[in-house]
Amino acid sequence: MPWPGGGGRARVGVVPNPVSAPSPIVVPAPPPATAGPDWRVVVAVVVTVLAWASAFVAIRFVGRDFSPGALTLGRLAIGSLVLTATVLTQRRVRLTRGDWGRVTIIGVAWFGIYNLALNAGEQTVDAGTAAMLIQVAPILIGVLAGFFLGEGFPRMLVIGGLIAFAGTLLIGISTGSGRADVTGVLLIMISAAVYSVAMVTQKIVLGRVPGLQVTWLACVIGMVVCLPFLGALVRDVTAAPTSSILGVVYLGVVPTAIAFSTWAYALSRTSAGRLGVTTYAVPPVAIALGWLLLQEVPSLVAVLGGALSLIGVGIARRQTRPRTPPAPS
């Protein structure tokens, strides 16, 4: 057969060396545009959004008794215990040096720096402004995935993402109090940036390593990064009421162990850009949960912003239909 690039001349008995050839980065391919929705992915996304939205309510509840570092360490410690007990019964693969590097980035950036920077930033930035700033992350994810994962920039994804972001702006304007300083804003922007990089990195490593194993290792690495806050955690647990301690346990089990696992499952089966934009559904769901559980009545503008965000997510999740070629005449 003709050798590629050989000008059509055949070369017999020559094969590439599988040992010296570099291993390509394998990125899971999303399902074809003509395929129907995978309801297991839909369920995983719904579970993730509900769990992460509930985390905002739980953090507001326990934040009175736990400092940002102690809360992050406690949450990751509980999550690591649950994930360790779960992953021991599952199939695991041997990680390459590249896999370890990417999992370490996910653990340090997403589980460690993201939580610490966001918790610290919200000490000096009101919730509405924080919501607007952190929702820059899906835009960054779409850009990074478009350039580095070859996902491109589908029209419906771009339109839906912009509509959802506009809804987030309305939520932020209606719930913001104008309390923000430069340090807090920078911390939250750091959170958005490291979250975006970590998610794109996770998409790459999920091409070879099961999602549950990636989540487990990243959570443990994040916990190790936060060990300097062990003393603060011990002090806060000693002084905190039982309800707040149970709140930390909830944060570790549901929004961390369960939600990050369902997120990894969904990410391994869809594009990073399209999945990232679903996080725009978190603020309106959090508003609804705060209304139900904390009697935090939202303003009409916040309700309208939430509805706009959900509409944008629905548009962004739609598959762009390929153009049908004209019939031959």
C-alpha cells in the first residue's frame, strides 16, 4: 500500500515503532449530533446542579461557625472518606506520569484553590457580585475547550451561553449590596480561572481514567493541600453546634463526593463547553432552595434572571443540526 507522504511509492516491511512513538492525548468524543439524549447523562447533570446549588445554602448556614479554610478541609475530608470507601469496590487503572500530573492539577486547582479562594473572597464580596464573577468560568471553559479540545464554538452554545450569563447578571444586580473590595474580586476571579483550567484538564484525563477514580484522587489531593487548616478545623468543630457539623458532613457527602462523581460521569460523555454552560442553572436553583429552606424571598428581578439563565442553558444544550446537502439534480 502507498506509504503516507511517500509520493505513492510502496515501502515494504517498515512499521512505526510503537515504543518510541509518543502517546496521544485521548479526549472522549461526545455523542453524534443525530443521537437522542442519553438520559443517564441528563440525570447526572440534574443531580450535580441540584447538589451544587444546595451547597450555597449549606455554606451560608454553616459559615457562621466555620472559617473558610476549616470548612474546605472538613468538606474534603468527609468527601475523601466516602469516595475511598466507594472506589475500593470499583475497577481502577494504573495512572501514567501524565495522568498523575493532570489529576494533581485538578486536585490542587479545583478542590483546593477554588474552594479556598471562593470562600475567602466571599468574606468581602457580597453574594450577588460573587455569583456574577464566578459565572465567568463557563465562558472561559467554552473558550479553552474550543481551542485546546477541538470542540469549536457551536452557534447554539454561544447564543445560549450569552443568554444564561445575562440572566446571571440580573441575579447579581438584584441580590448585590455593593460590598466588594479589590482583593475579594481578585480571589473570586482566581476561583473562576482555576476551575476552568481544571475542568478542561479533567476532560483530557477522563479519556483513560474512570471518573470515580479521578474524583477520588483529586479530592484526596485537595484535602492534603488544605491540611494547614487542621488546627482551625479542630477549633471550629469543638465550638460549633451539632447542626453546623452535620452541615459540613452534608457538604462532604452530597455536593462533593456525589456531585463531583456525577459531574465526571457526564463530562466523560459530552463536550466540556456544553456541560460547563449547565452551571448557569445553579444560581436560579440556589435561589429557589434559599427561598424554600432559609425563607430568603428573591426579588422579581432575581426571578426573571433565573428564568433567563434556565432558558439560556436549554438553548446551549441543543445540538446544532448539520446542514443537509442539496439533492443531486
